[in-house]
Amino acid sequence: MKIVSMELFKVAPRWLFLKTVTDEGIVGWGEPVIEGRADSVAAAVKEFSTYLIGKDPTRIEDIFQVLYRGGFYRGGPILSSAISGIEQTLWDIKGKALGLPIYDLLGGPVRDKIQVYCWIGGDRPDDTAAAAKEKAAQGYTAVKMNGTAELDYIDSYSKIDAAVSRVAAIRDACGKDFGIAVDFHGRVHQAMARILMKELEPYRLMFVEEPVLIENFEIFKDLRRHTVTPIATGERNFTRWGFKEIITSGCVDIIQPDLCHAGGILECKKIAAMAECYDIAVAPHCPLGPIALAACLQFDWGTPNAVIQEQSLGIHYNQGADLLDYLADKSVFEYRNGCVYRNNAPGLGIEVNEEVVRKAAEIGHDWKNPVWRTSDGVVAEW
């Protein structure tokens, strides 16, 4: 079996899909994208394609090594995301060729379901408690919210109080066992992060995500001394080398590799195995599309230290298309009781509706995240 073609589709709301075709007619799908940099990743995929056409798609580890190491310069969000999406297509092809789901090719399943959470806002809130209650009524058992809007290095305590009050309202509305995660999104600086984490501690959060920018990782060690709340990070880290210090530091409880950014399915399995050695949980980052979620679920169902899965159904980013719109079978992700249940379909376990994808790609998108500024005009983290 040989790869004969690779085709990219930029589709709303902010996604990039890749279709890899073999000479036996088996097709694999992947999602190689960095949010807001879809064209850059597409260019990287096209450059990589010269290494792939005519090659055996089942030699996944060897292809990863060629793409990662063969160009001398390596890593980073663009190259790693291109590799990730390509690698997903290869696993999809291999699973379909053998008639097996990907998790069966990577050691078999360890669970029948994985808990999922929804995003409900928080930084520009209308009523986060009502949003959380709505998700609970739909059967979800956990939500994630942004902690704050833009914050300066030293900022107003009223912003701290407002963030805490929103979390408190969700806890009051949904009960003590409802899962609440708060994403600082790397937009909080260390002094304010210490205060905010301390103030949120009584509400027994599932985790605080990206309390400060990962570039300032040394601050995580200080934050770890100031709170017992689980700390999560990793969506902006790439390959196992990008996770090495995080995993061995002793100051992070949950890592969040993104299977569309961190190197793909097998690379994230390797990252998870490293984390397991240090008693660290995994909660894959996934605010993207259906192919990304399918890859994450294949990972989750076969990874013992995976604890919860992010997913984008109904998320505010999904303007113009939602998570299920590009699938032939919209019931393939079996949402029930706050979980997605395992299926045994081959490959990624989904069927992409190519006709819908092609029509959407005729329009495309040019999604970019907003640029925020503090009150005095300085660019702030989004």
C-alpha cells in the first residue's frame, strides 16, 4: 500500500482537514491546524507531502521520525501541528486496512467511556451559573470556564472578586459534586495568580489551567506551594521533549497535550506514559473539530491515566459550523451521562461527510483570535 495523494480543506469555523489517499482506495483523515494559523500549517503539510507520496502509510513511527528529525530544525506549533494531522491520517488508514479501531492497535481499550466537559464562558460572562445549569440539565457532569478577562501585572481586587463570585454561583447552582475547571489561559501574571488561586481554593475545583504562561514555567513551582488545587497545563507544548520538564518538575498534576499540536496520537501516548511514571493525569486539550475529537477519544479509551476529555460541541468559537456538522453519522460520539462511550468502528471511528467538507472549503475561513489590551493600551494575553 502506498500514499498517492494528500488534500487539504480549510473549513469553518477555524479548522483544517487533511485527506490522505492510498493506491488501495483507503482514505485517512486528520486535523492539522493551529488556531488562527491554518494557512501556515497548510504550507507545512504541503512541504512534508514530498516525503510521503509513494511511501507505505503503515510505517507510522518511521514517517514521524523522518518528518520530525529529517529537516534538521524541529518542533514548534506549526511543524508539530502539521505532523500531528498527517499522523492521524496514517492511523486512520492503518485501522481501516486492518478493520480495527486505533486503540486496538496501541494496546487495546482500558475503559468503556470517558468523562467530557463543556466550555461555558467566564471572561465576558452573562450568567455562568445559568450556563452551567443548562449543561448539567443536558447530562454533563463538568464544565470549564475562563477565570478572568485581561489582567495587568498588578490589577484590581474587584476583578478577583468577580471571578470568584462566578465560580461560587456555579457551585451553589450545581452542587458540591459538579466538576468545575477554571482556565486562567496564561493571561494572569504571577502576583494575581497567587491571589486568585487562593481565593478559589474553597470551591474545590477539578483543576486550574495555565495559571501563568508556560514560558514562565519556573513560577509554577511557586504556585504549587501556595495551593492544593490541581494544576493543569500543556496545550502549548509540543512533543515529548516539550513535556519533559513539566512531567519531572513535581508541580503539575494534569498535563493537557493537544493531539493536533503535540505530535499526534502515538506521540501523545508516549507523553502519557511518561506522565504515568510520575503519577500525573492526562486531560487532552481539544477545542477543535470532529477529527480532533475522534483522535482524542481513541487515545482516551486506551490510556489509563486519561481522566477527562475537552470537546467543542456548542463552544462559542463554532460559528458557522459545529462539531458534528462534517460527519456522516452525527450520533457516532455517544454522549450519555456526562461521558462519551467507546465504539469499535475501525480507524478513527468516524465517517467524514466529504461532500459537506468540499462545499465548506469553497468558502473557507480566516479565523484569528482577538487582540486584547489593558486599560492603558498595552497588549494583553488573550
